[in-house]
Amino acid sequence: MASSHPNPNLSPAFHSPLTSHNFILLVAGQGLSLFANTMLRFAMSMWVLDETGSASAFASMLAVAVVPTILLSPFGGVLADRINRRTIMVALDALSGTFIVLAAIWFAAGNGFSMIAVSALMVSLSVLSAFETPTVQATLPQLLRDSGEATMRRGMAIVNQVQQLTSLLPSFAGGVLTPHSASE
């Protein structure tokens, strides 16, 4: 049986677009970005818990961080269809870094704990996340356009698994790594 692959000694998976440099960079970049964003939002929520001692304030802060993502994600898809996706991803990461640096400067300047500042940072990061996820998902058809439907489905599954892991692992790691007092 003749193989349609140019070199029958090489496995077709060897040339899979899912192992290409661009796909790996896209998934790794999104994974790192989402992981760091989620970890920071969790840490900020824990800071609220430590400062206020209120489980309600902690839970409210986590809820506040999720609402913009839920409400704005559909607009992220529209934006991704109208503007260069690479430009959007770079801009979102640059804005995220800028917000984090500004918050670090604010807190390091001795302004101390502020529910308003923490909330503003968390909402800002959540808004950016609402645009990042649909942009990455919209990039896949462009990146994998010549690879077939099965490869596209596998690529989407990988991206979705990375998204799910980056929403779970930071909270798990934060819970495990958070010091607990002996009186608890």
C-alpha cells in the first residue's frame, strides 16, 4: 500500500501542526498568561481575606473577578474577528503587565491595602481575560487551516484543556501553599 506521506519512514504525527513551533508558542503563551492571571487574582482574594478576615469579602472578590469575563467574552470573539489576532494578544498581555506594574507601584508606595485598588486590578485583569480566550480560539482556524477537521478538533481540545487547567491549578496551588495558623 502506497503512502501519501512524502517520506513513509516518518510518522505523520511528526509533522503534525499540533507540534509546530507556532502552535506550541500559542498554547504555552496562553497557558502562562492565564495561569499567572488566575494566580494573581487568587492571591489578591487571599489578601482580601487576610486583611478583612471576612469570607464574604473573599468570595465577593472572586465573584467580581469572574463577572466581566462572563459578560464580555462574546465581545472578545467579535473583536478577534475584526482586528489582527496577534496584535490583540500582544496588546492584552502588555496591558495586563502594565496594570500589574501600576498596582505594584501603588502598593509599594505605602498606600497599603485598599479594597478599591484590589477590586480595580481584579476587574481589569478579568476584562482582559474576557478578550484573550476568544482571541486564542479564533486564532486556531487560521493557524490550523490546512490541517483538516480532526486536527482542528484536537487543537481546540488542547487549548480548552489548557484553559481549564489554568483556572484550576492556581487556586489549588494557592490553597496548598497558603500558610495556615496553628489555631485553625
